[in-house]
Amino acid sequence: MTATRTGTLADRQQAGAGLLQLALLATLGAAVDLGPVGWLAGATFAIGLQLLLAGAVRTAGADALGPADIVTLGRAVLVGGVTALVADGLWTGSPAVSVLVPLATVALALDAVDGQVARRTQTVSELGARFDMETDAFLILVLSAAVAADLGPWVLVIGGLRYAYVAAGWVLPWLTGSLPVRYSAKAIAAGQGIVLVVAVSGLLPLLVAALLVAVALTALVWSFAQSVLLLAHRAQAR
């Protein structure tokens, strides 16, 4: 990766995303009176994103983010806004649902865009796939925290399961093996965000929302179990 005095294009792209994040937080501050906890959560997310993405770009030896990565970066900025709103709502007890729901919905909808952009521009990369996955995972974690405030801490399993799986891989290396593409797993993963947004919107009675989230969680546990069993059988065969 060629470095210049002004930095690489990837550095400038990330700096632009950082400015957009600040602008979004300022907009939320004016629109919903975002408090200090929300600002702190949003700023912490932005700093973490900058550091982790910069490290991943260096590891990949890339000079610039591709078109699909830019879409994911924009989605990550929206996730930063969602994080700020959820943190502020948990602190004050009155989440700004009227802003949180559309912001999260756009972030989820764009998940279907970056993959298409990568394929159409022939810029599919391991960096882009990992960036997309981590952005999805964190959004689900934040949304599960928002829903847990109403339905109970068991909802946090939806957001924490993937991170628990990664942590288990540190102890059991066979869990880090590659998995075949399963469209059922993709559909279940995508459904988690949709269900959580519906639940946090308050449009459904609490009992109905709880049942819907429970079904989503059951499907997610089943999907992870399928992956674990497949990797376990593969490890045993070896």
C-alpha cells in the first residue's frame, strides 16, 4: 500500500465517513434532543469503526475502499446513529422510535445493496465481506438491546449469539472452519433485523412482539446449531 503525505484514498474515504457521522449525530441532537449518553455512544462507535476498519484495510493491503465497501461504510454511519439513539433511549427510558425505526430500516435495506454492487462491479473481496458481516452483527446487537428493554434480557441472545460463536472459536479452532453457502441461514440472519425493528416500533402488542422475537431467536439458534454440527462432523472425519 503506497502511502503519501495526505494519506491513501482509503484514509480520505474514512475521514469523510467520520465527518458524516458527526453530521448525523448533530442532526439527531437537533431533531430528538440527543443527550450526552447518546453522543458518547455515537462518538465511541465512530472512533471504533475508524480504528478497526483502518487496521483491516492495512491488513488487506488495500489503497481504497471499493464501491460496495462505500455502501457498507455509509450503512455503518447509519448504524452509528442507531447506536446513539438506542443508548440515549436506554438512559432516558424514552427512545425516539419515530427516528430510530426509519434509520434502522434504511440500514437494513442497504444490506441488500452492497452485495449487488460488489458483484456487478466485480469488486467482491474478503475485506468487503467481513466489513459487511460485522456491520450487520453490530446493528443486530444494538437493536436487540433496544427490544430487550421492553421484552426482557433474553432478547440479547439474538445479538450476542454470533459474538459467543466467535469467542468459542478461540477455544475450539474447528469452529472457525469455512461453511458452505446456506440460503436458509442467510434468510434467517436477514429476518432477525426485520423482526427486531418491528418489535422496537411498538406497532404490535407486547405479547405478539415477544412471540415474534421468540420465533426469530429459535430459528437463529437452529441455524447456528446446523453450522456447529456440520463443522463438528467435519472435524471428527479428519
